[in-house]
Amino acid sequence: MAVAIKKITTDANVAPHWHAHAKEIQKFGSVIEDMPHPLGAKARADMVAELNQLLADSIALRDMYKKHHWQVSGPTFYQLHLLFDKHFDEQVEMVDTIAERVQLLGGVTIAMGGDVAETTRIPRPPRGREEVPVQISRLLEAHKIIIQSCLDISEAADKAGDQGTNDLVISDILRPNELQSWFIGQHLVEMPLILEK
Ligand SMILES: [Fe+2]
């Protein structure tokens, strides 16, 4: 038998304090000056700016993979449906890796969709569905932007002495993006299933 609730309590001591509003603790675009990291604040600020751009572009690409995973159709539906979702999962990991580097360097990550939309260099696709070659072309264009960005950040990081960022963008971001780019790009090669006699 259910235990009857006889009273609604108005005792504030047992209620969660959930109407919390206060000023931000760190502004976006700033870096913490005194950090337990040998890199100076200026070098870290430069790296954070570059990494936040890469982060915005990677979030946009990540979300485009999910859009295409849902909206794909045609004879290659099943394989692309799965492949797009695999690449989405990998982009989730990459996004997290970049974001945590931004925080580690004393910066503030870009995070929410509206801010990403204002920042990314990846062209915005339409809300509606598109054919497979168009979907893949958009993804390839996005990968190209990200790969170039990794090369640029690597060079800047090397000059700044930030070998952690240098290694991260090459090992954790550039290489997986190259691989994803190859996997989807091969779907655009014209290849007959049956040879004519
Ligand atoms: Fe799904």
C-alpha cells in the first residue's frame, strides 16, 4: 500500500538552492595570468584563440555528421548512416580534447551552438535534406578547413614553444581528420559495380 503524503513543506532549509544567478567567474576571451604552466600568458592567449576557432569548426563538423547520419538516403544509406555516426563519435572525442586544452591553458572554451554558429568558418548547410554527393562535399570542405587550421596552429605552437598544443593538433586532430576525409571522399569516386563486356 502506498504511503500517503499528508503535507507539502514550505521549509526553505530542505529545498535545493536552484535560483542561482551571479556574475561570470571568467570572461570569454580572457586567460588566467598566473598558471602552473611554463608558458607565459601571452603565448597561452594566442594558443587559446587559435584552439577556440578550431573548436568551433570541429563542433560544426561534428554536428554536420549527425545531420547527415539522420538525413542520408539512397543505395548507400546503410553504410553511410553507420559511417557518419562513427565519424560523429570520433569528432565528439576530438572536440573534448581541444576544449580541455583551452581550459588547461587558462582560457575559456566556446561551447554553445549559437556562439559556435557565429564563430565557425564552415559554411552553414540548409536545414533540409541534400543528396549524398552534396552531403559528402560539404564534409570534405569542412575537413579541409580543419586540416589547414591544424597545420597553422602546429606552426604557431612550435614558434611559441607550446609543444603540447603542437602534438595535440597533429596527433589527435589532424590525423583522424585526414582519415575521415579519405573514408568519405572515396564514396565520390566513380566506380562501376559491373564491368561492361
Ligand atoms: Fe542514430
